[in-house]
Amino acid sequence: MSDLKKYPAILGGTAVRKIPFPKVNNMGIEEKALLSEVIDSALLSGFVARKGEPFFGGPKVRHFEKCISETYGVKHAVTVNSATAGLHAALAACGIGPGDEVIVPPYTMSASAAAILMCQAVPVFVDIDKNNFGLDPSCVEKNITPHTKAIVLVHLFGMPARVDEILAICRKHGLKLIEDCAQAPLARFNNQLVGTFGDAGILSFNQNKTITTGEGGVVLTNDDTLATRARLVRNHGEGIIADFPELSIENTLGWNYRMTELEAAVGIAQWAKLSELTEWRRQRAHELSDLLRGIPGLKTLNEKNSTAVYFTYPLLFDAKEWSIDKHAFVKALQAENIPCAPQYVKPIYWEPCFQQKIVFGRGGYPFNSAVYKGAVSYEKGLCPVVEDLHHNTLVNLFTCYKPVSAEDIQDVASAIMKIWQYREDIAKMGKESRV
Ligand SMILES: *Cc1c(COP(=O)(O)O)cnc(C)c1O
């Protein structure tokens, strides 16, 4: 123990990192300039709930939407005030309502499933493929019932799911496909942007996403009817639908999901930075993967057929190889001042609203609705891959973003190497502290 530098911090050695990882700050003069224009114009929102130009929002909202639709090569980008709102608007626009089931993974932000409940439909949780954290197509097939109307496919951690196979299932069974790309802007599958495969794709611009407007989101679609219906849900649809006699009224109640000119102004400036910020993440992530390649018991992402954008850097941890569990590994890594967590979220169906089936009132609606003829299960153990990731294998690193440098990434790898070398001592310490 003479050389404290080589010894893990958790065993009393010196931490690899003396200074914390850098903070994210991608705001600058571009955002300020566009915001000033909005303030000077005194038009903070251009929306009015009537048919005509103001149905589409103010000049900054429309400009932002044009930037997004051009990058994505889609006909419509409908901005909203959060991705949660976007998911709800897209599902409602697809006609999802009471009595319907919608398939969704339980390993995602709770909003992916909550948006289904907002439509008074029933979320059906289906297990994922641990190689890409997206829905497992074979599990999806097994869970399709006569009530299934749509699939919410999440591209988690910025890693594309097996969207080609999921799309084929949707076509075969006549299901709508909504892609939740909140964590995956610019991610590609077979060189096609995810979010452009299904009926609609959703991006998030909340504070923690790759680019931000504080709060915000967008619905991407090539479907004219879906776009108009989503715009009605965004903007007091019940008061305008009479002016759209060609559209079905169903599920066009409006929730006021409109984005302000202020957020759109920031969004325009942020959008111009998205590709650089994404490349930065990918470069750091690939450096890290190269450095970790020789260490046993760690599995990094395999980007075969896909371009991941590393919202986080997920690792699969093999406790047998390491002789410590992932919680001990993460504690040791945190002691080296490397930002990481031993898990993502709990499987969503563990949450009380699903365990107790209490959402709207206390009577069990929509699970026991007279129009719902299915029998959904939320029992623990429902999705074994997700539960195993949660308990045993998933480790998330938060180390790949601008302005993290190649040297910072070296520190991550050095810290992990050090823990690997002293894993037996860490295991012993764990045993001693338990007696
Ligand atoms: C962040 C996130 C959302 C919700 O985004 P908001 O803009 O905060 O509503 C939905 N799904 C996933 C996968 C997310 O990561």
C-alpha cells in the first residue's frame, strides 16, 4: 500500500480524478441573439386557437419546425412543450383511446407509458433485447392481442432498437408505430434516422437532453392527417375541429401543448449545434469503448447496423468475472470521482399506479373499463431481461458529452482498470464489512 496512487480510493488510495467532470453548457451568443429578437418583437407566442395562420404558431415556432423537418427529411415537425406532450398528442392523433392496448418497454422514462394512460388506453409492458435496450421483437409478437392498436418503441440511451423488425410486426398486424427518440436525436438504424420509420417520432428538448429549450419537444411525421390532428391536440382542438369537417373528431380534445416563441428561439440556435454535440458524444464514447475492450466482464454497445448517439454510456457488468457485484463496482468508481449510476429506472410496472391499478379515480379505470376487454398483467417478474438489467447487469456512465476531453475519458478507463486490478481486495472489504 506504499503507492497510494495505484490503490483504489474506496480502499483509501488517491482518486483518479481530483476535479469533477465538466458541466454541460451549450448556451451562447446565438441563443441570446434570437431570444433578444423575440423580446424586441413583444410576440411571446403567435398561437391562436382558430383555423388559419395562427393555428401554426408564431414565426420562431414555424422557423424551428422548418429546421427540424429539413434535417429529418419529414413533411411535418409539430413542436410541443414537452416530449411527454408529444407522445400524448401523437397517440391521440393515431386515434388511441379507451379499450385499446399499446405495447411499450418498461425500461424507459415513465412518460413513455404515462402518455398511453393519458389516452385512457392500457400500457402492455414487453421485455427488451439487452444488446440494444429496445423492445425484443419476439416478445412483442407474443403480446399482441385483438386489443393491441399501437407500439411505442423507445430508442434508449441513444441506441437504436430493432426498428426494422418492429415495423414489420406493425405492418403485419395493422398497428401504429410511435418512436420515442427523446434520448436518440440523430441516431440511425441502417443509415436511416430513427423517428422516421414509424407513423410518428418524438424528440425531447428538456434540460437534460442533448439539446435543450428548457422544456420542449417535437412530433415528426410524414402523415398529413396525423400532423393536423396532433396540431389540434396541441391547440384547443375541441374549439376548432368544426372547421375541419374532413377529420374525425375522435380524440381531438386540445390540451394546450403549444411552444412559446422564447423556447423556439433557443431551439433554432440549439438545433444548429446538434450535429456537433452528437459527434462529440460519439467520439468520446468510441474512445472509451476502445480503452475498455481488453477488460473482462464488461460489455459495451455493438453498433452493427446502427449509429448510437450515447445519451448515456451503458455497460453490461458481469459480476461473476469481477467477483464483486455492480453496486460495489459503481461505489468504487464513484469514489474515483467518475459520474456513474448502478441502474437506470425501476421497471415501470413496479410503480404504484400499475401495482395498484390506480390512475383515474380509485376505481381501477382504465384497467377495468367496460370497453376494455383485455386482461393486462403487471406482476413482478413480467419482464425478466429488464429486471436482470436493473438488479445485476446495467451500469450507466455519464461521461460522454461536450466538453469532456479525450484525457477525461482516459481517467474513466484508468479508474476502471484500477478497480479491476484490486477487485479481490474490494470483495474482501465487502465481506468484512458485512460481519
Ligand atoms: C426525457 C424523456 C421523455 C420525456 O421528455 P420530456 O420532454 O421531459 O417530456 C420521454 N421519453 C424518454 C425516453 C425520455 O428520455
